[in-house]
Amino acid sequence: MAKQINLGGDIDTQLVQGAREISKLKYQAPIAELDPTSEIIKSVAGSIDTVAQNILKKKESLEAQHDKRIDTFKDLAEQCFDKLANQNEPLPQKVVDAVEKEINRLQGEFEKANITGKKDTKELERARTKIMAELTRVTNQAIATRADFMKMGQSAGNWNPSRIHPDNIDPMKSILDIGNMDANDNISVEFVDGKLTFTTKNYSTGQVRGHVEELLDEMPKSFLEKGPAPATGDFDDAFQKGPAPATGDFDDALQLMSANEVIQEYQYGDPVSFTSKEMFSALPVKNLDNDSMILDGQMDFVKQGTNDGKYGNRNYFRKDDGSIDQYAYDETKTALAGQILDKKQFQDIATRRMAKMGVPSFRMGLIKNMNIPIQVLDNMFMGEGGNKLGFADVFASMDSNEDGFITAEDLVDYEGGQTKFEENIDEIIDALTNIEHPAFNLETSKDLLADYYTNFKMQAYEHKYYTSGGKKTWEEGEEKGENIDDIVSDS
């Protein structure tokens, strides 16, 4: 039975049906507004933190897989640079052949236009001039391709993984493997629209894995005799249902399963084409000045917290009663926001981890702390065609199997797909972090990002403040007050 998510109250058929009814009313009367304080929104809001943790784990796993693929890509790019720069290796023969073929084509056109004497015309002269220019361009294309390959390898250590599209990794890896390009029948090189272009296919590798019933045929007989043969798909249960096998036979069985796990590997991938310039553009690098800016701001407050605590100064971020000093907090946040000058700088900071900070990226942080995006849930959910939907409309669609209950399976697809809920959460996060999103607003997102890192500054400051001798004066005041009361009562 599916585990029920706590949505801040008992979830029953009436609640889900009520959400559907509100959804219907909104469609019939678009002017009707959903009360943001309604029980429906309150109850669903109560589930956000729980569900967010599940989504976060899934996103972190996908991010780790993506980064692992990028790491192997980096290694190959660096090897490419070493071969071209340090070992003076020539470009693959396929590139040389493509250049030679284009030169021969242009030479043939030049011969046709190379008429002398009375039959020569201004048109033929212009044609010859154009062909000569194209010949120069062909040579420059070959030189630029070599230079682009070297630049990709040289910058590999500074790539920004979060901005490298996963669909580009495998095809570009196959092209950058210049040592094996000539032997790779899946790669072709030719001039397309005057540009030296690489086309690759079947660049990804998949695996066909063994099934339980196939593996059972090879199991040691002594192992199978320990208990009844499991039904297909119930192999894991068989270990628990039958008597425990002898240790040696159990180890043999596991080793055999491991050895036979992958039956076959295969290659796949539709043809895609790149010029070297397009490949270089698809591998954006980090702006390390942004890392320094964020880290320096953090360290400034570490030092200030240490000094304030050591010398008995008041807590910079708190008032005498222990509440947040909003003026001090906002001043710190505003100063950070003012250092983010444009969309490009924002994107670099928002989409990746800042070096040496030890915290998730702002984008991942939005998923981890749903208190931020939940503020815009009602007007950021998008329906088909980009139309905005009210929160009740989205909530009504969460009950994917229409059983009257909202469960983990309704909200999070653990198999790698996405529920409507996840899609809408992604839409919110994308609108807040992707500068190309039509709903992106730099000032709004910049303020949220500054708030995100200001919180870490305050945490770092207070940690050092208290460990360096700083006092929570409001707590001391409460203790003194209690002592006075005791004295009065005793008298």
C-alpha cells in the first residue's frame, strides 16, 4: 500500500473533490479568485517540505550522474588538447580529406570562371574573386577547428556542468576523441554551408541486462536445492522465503549474477552535427570572479563574528530581544544584490555551487527550501499553452490515479519520470533561475539569490560570534528576571 503524505491534515475524498469543484468553477467563471488563505492551499502547503525532500534527493542523484558524465568528458577534452598542443598531432585524416575535397570543388569552379581574352566579363571576374576568398576561408576553417579543439581541452577544468546540456555530452565526446575519429564509421566530416561540420551518430552506449529466469539456469544446484525456485521477478523474495543457503553457495550465486548481469551492450544516438565553434559555445565556463565575490563576503562576516564575540560587541544581526535586526539583514542583502550587475552574472551564480562554500547551488536550494517558491505558487503554475493556472487547478490534478488520496506516487515519480506536480515545481524553479524563461525577472530573482547567500553569511557570523564569547543577552535578561521574581516571592 502506498505511503500517505501528510498534507497538514486528514486527506479524504471530500477534500480532493472539493479542489476539483473549485477548479471547475474557475474554468466556468474565470473572474472567480481562489482565496489564498483557504484550507485547500493550507493543507497542500503542509506537504511541500516533505515532498520537496523527495524531489531534492532525486535531483541530487541526477546532478551527480550528470557531473560524472562531465568528468569523463573533461578527461577526453584535456587529452585532445595535449595531443594537439604538446604532441603536435595533426587533425584526423577525415578533416584533411574534407578540406581537400572543398578545395578541389572550389578549384573546379575557378577553372570554369577563369576565362581570358574577349570572353572575360565583370561577372566572371567577380566570381573568381569570390572563389579566392572562399579558398582562404577553407584554410582558416581548418586552422580555427584545431584552435577550437585546443580551447575546449584547455578550458575543461573550468567548465560549468550545470549549463552543459546533457544531450550534447555523448555526441561531442565522440567528436573530440580525435585519436579514434578516423576509425569511427559513425563520424563524418564535410563542409556544410561553407563551414567545416562534424556529424556523429550511435555515440551513446546502452546495456541489455540479464533476467532472473535466465540466471537461474546457471545457478549452482546446491544453492537452488536450499529452497524452492523463485517466480519470475521475485528473486529477492526467494532469499527470504526459502531456508538460508550455505555461505559458499550464496557467494557463488551472487558472483554468478554479477558476472552475467550485462548480457549485451549496444550503441544508439540519432545523427547530430556541430561545427567546432558550436561545440565550444556549448561548453560555457565558470566566472571564478563570482566565486571570489561570494566567498569573500562570507569570510568578511566570519571575521566580523569572531571580533564582535571576542570584544563583547552586540550581535550584528539581532536586536536586544533576540529578534532579527531587519535593517542590518536587509543592508547586507542589498549590498550583495548590488554586486550582481546583469543576467549573465546572475545565471553563473544561480545555477552552480560556489567554490569553497560547501552549500548547494541557489537553484538546488530553492528545491531544498520550498518556503521561497511557495510564495509564488498561485501565479507561477503553468498549464498547456503557457496559460497560468490557479493552485486549486493544479492540486486537483495531483490525484493521478483518482483514488481520492494524495500519495507519494502522485507527487514524485521515483522511476525518473515526472508527475504534474514535479513539472510545475520545475516550472517555478526555471522561472526564477533561467534567464531565458519568459517569466524571468532579474530584480526578483536577484533579491531571492541575495537572500539565500545572506542567510549563510548570518549563520557563519553567529557561529563565530558565539564560539568567540558572544552572549545571547536576551536569554540572560530572562534568567535575571526569573531570579528577581523568586526573591520577591520568598519575601
